[in-house]
Amino acid sequence: MLQEFTLGEGKAIINFTLKFCDTRQKILNSYGFHRVIEVFIQKLKKDEIIIYEYYIKEFKTDEEFEKTLIEAFKLLTVCNPDEVQNVHGKYAIFFNDKDLFIELIELLYSFWRRLERYTIVHNSSIGSGLQSVRFMQANELFNELILSIYRRIEETVIGYQYRVYRQLTAGANAALTLSDISWNCPVEYNGLAPIPFITAVMFNPPFISYTKRNTRDGIFQEHNINPIENIVLNEDDWFLFPAKVGNMLTFVYFHKDFMVHGFALANLFELAKESEYIGKKPDIIYVFGYPDGHEEKRTFYYKDKKNDILIGYANHCDDIDYFGYMKKMLLTLHNVKQMEKHRLPIHGAMVNIALKNGKESNIIIMGDSGAGKSESLEAFRTLNEKYIRHMRIIFDDMGYLKKETDGTIKGYGTEIGAFVRIDDLDPMYAFEQLERGIYTNPDKVNARITIPAATYDVIMKGYKVDYFLYANNYTESDTKIKFFTDLDEAIKVFEAGARKAKGTTTEKGLVTSYFANPFGPVQEQKLAGKLIKEYFTDMDKNGVKIGEIYTSLAIEGHSKDGPREAAEELFTLIND
């Protein structure tokens, strides 16, 4: 990033490498502070017309209002109100109605805190531990300075000190370190090479963001033209998150206008180590938010067979401003790549459970969005004390099956976190996640939280499959677990991928998706069909119990107790 400060689209980005303010006066004199005041006054003109008109009658122009307000703030950090007015009579208007001035200060503070606030340190080489420590300290100092400016000014105006202090995050609520790193870049992608890698992420939870969209629509299709060949990305506008999506090295380039979606990857995918990408070529490249001049949404993938890289693409438009477009495209790319390597992607959840009676089982619950896979995991968690000695989540949304050299089928994960509906979490558990969650549109339908759920070592260990269950969310059944005796019938049910839509996408009613997975198997149905038959046959031979779990998630009045009843019945079966 080449600029010291940018403000737009509800976010502020501060480049500590170009400008670091270590005193209150430096902050008040900075370009960034002037820019914040400028945008704030425009917002005041729109939303708080009475306050705006009171001051603009005195100052005549927005520029004079801005300039005088900043001067008053500078003076108030070292002088009392009488001394400020003695400097020049133009400051008197701020003290003629102190209550209104306090309201103005509070509005400014609230405006600043509602922004997504990011700080950046850009290193020309890979940062050392000492640099990381200094980066943390710099963010702590910045937070303290912003708080002290706010408190000093307001307490000076009211004439006494507060008795109650709330230690809020007033500086940045997220921070990134960037490093210039050379990778094995094919000539077609030289325009991507200057973008620095994100090598560390820090944030102060809860991180709350508001996006223009709250659901995802449609699937990602293969494109016959490489959308990113010879494009050039501007270093001022782009960031690169090197992710481990399962075992796939993935370079995610995201535009600063969609900063929260790139930043939230830190809670969902493993941030790759420098040794894993220096001088190397990625398996996958995803360019998210490229301004190609099209207003309509364009999201697709391309197989670069020459360089053996799978390319994902999403153009810059309001419709992609939802984390689902970041997450699900990455999983689509991952799944296509895994199928090419003769592995079977699974849209579902896998858990390793050690029961109190000493038995251990590895369970996969497969289903598309809203079928009940995450809710079943949540039910497992709430039954923890009654049945479970230990529980490991291998994957919460997407994983894959791999046939090992000894013929066993093992499950592996793709994500170290979960992107889940807040409403589907147990209320106590949801509150417990406040200290580490990234929240999206928390006051709306389909409110989401991105939280860490497992370590990378755990999801990539590989667990032998014992139970493979299809999540049926729409059929009422007294028996919650049923096993298939006919393999062809089982394959038919799993391939049909039926579920009742629950509002996580724009779909409605009873819908189907091939193998309950519109993120790879739908697009590559011929290859997926061959792998499904092969893997199901092998699982059947290995004694894997294949069946259905009736979650009742889409049945009125059973969205909470359905998954719990199914979980209890499953645990009873494992016990017996």
C-alpha cells in the first residue's frame, strides 16, 4: 500500500510504515485526521442537520468549519476552555452551547468507531519476531492515543473528570503485516507479482462488519477464457492472503473495498508459512473484486492447464459483498482440484468423538446449506457433558475423502474455522465466541459469525470414516437414524442432494443439488459420479455405516430439538 491513509466504503486504512503518529499532536496534525473530519462533516450535513446548521452559520463554509474544529481540538489537549477562547474569538461558538459541542464530539467518536479500522506495516523483507512485537506495541499505543485525545478534549469541555471509563477499542480493530516476497510466478501473471503477502494478522474481537449483501446466489461455472491473464493489480488497492485451503496452497488477491472478506480469511483458513510459498507456485489463485467495467456479477473459474493452476475470479460489484462469495469460490476451486487428484469432496461436517464409555467414532454428516450439518455439531457440543469425553471437529462445512495405500477411506478438512449462522448456535456458546469472532450483519436475517474451530494439524491428520450420514432436514421421522441395506439406493439418495431451503441462499422450498455439493461436483458431474461410485463401494466393503440422519431442521418448531434428538439417538447407537 503506497498511501499513508485511505478512507472510503466504511473503512479506514492506516499505513504505519509511511506515517506513524506517536503523540496526540501528531495525530491531530495528520492528513488522516483531517480526512476523517472532512468526511464526518459531510455526514453531519446529511444526518444531523440541526447541529450542522448551528455551526455553519458561524463558519460559512465546510472547509472553515473543518479547519476551526481541528484547531480547537489541538488547543483543548493543552488548554482549558477560557484559554482557548482567549486565543481567538472564533472558538467561542464551541463553548456557547457546551452540551451541543459535547454531542458533536460524541458523534465524531461514534463515527470513527463505526468504521472498519485497519493498520498496516509493510516490510521489504520477511518480518522478524522483534518487528512483530513492535507492530503490536504500535497498535496498542495508537489505541491509547485515540482514547486519550477523546477523553482529554471532552473532560476539558465539561470541566471535570469522568468517574466511569470504558476501555473500548478506539484505535484499529484489525492490523496486517505485509512483506515483499518472490514466488514462482508464471509470465501470464506478472501483473500480480508486486502485491505483497500478508504474513501476520491481528485483530481486537468482537469485529463487527456490515456488508451490502447477506446471502449468496447461484453456483460458479467454468469459463473458457483466462480472466486474469496479463491483468495488472495496483499495489495501492490490493492485498494477498496466502491460504492453505485443505492441502492446497492458495493465493487470494482481494481489493481493499472488500477488506473485511480478505481479513476474515484469517479465522477460516490457515495462513501459510513463508517457507511454503517463497519461490513456489500455488495450486489456486483467486482474484476477488477486480473492477472490469461490468456492473453485473461475474464469478467463475478457469483451468490453467499450462501452468497447472486453477483460477477463480469475482469482479468488483455490490453483489459479491458477502463472505459466502469468498469462502464458497475457494471451496469450489479446492474441490475441483481434489477431484482431479482422485479424491472425493464432501459438503458436510466431520467429527471425531470419544465417548465416556471408551468408544471412539468418526462421523460425517453430509448436506447442502441449511440441511443441519453445523446444527448437528452444535447438538453434539451441547450433549458434551452427558455422553462425550472428547470431541474434535475435522471439518464444519467442507472436507474430502482420500483412499489411503492400505485401502482405508479417511476424511480430511479444508478449514480451521466456521462461517455459521448466529441463530443456529446455542446462545451461551454464541456469547462465548464474542472474544474471538468476526460478525457480519449481526442484526439481520442470516447473521453470521466466523470463528476458529480446529487447528490445521487436526484437520489434516486424516480420520478413518465410521459413519457416513446424509442430513435430511425435511422428512418427519420417529427414528432419527436409518442405515441403508442397498448401496445403489444409498448412492441415489446422496447424489440427489435433496433439502428444504432455510434462507441461507436465495433458494426456496424443496431443492436438489447434485451430491449436495454445488461447489465442484455439480460442475464436474461426470468425474464426481465416477468417484462417488468408487468411494461408496470401498466404504461399504470397509464396514462404514452409510445412512440418513433426520435433523428436522426445516420442519416448523423442530429447528432446535430436531438436531439434538438425532444426536442423542446417534450416540445411543454408538454406545450399543
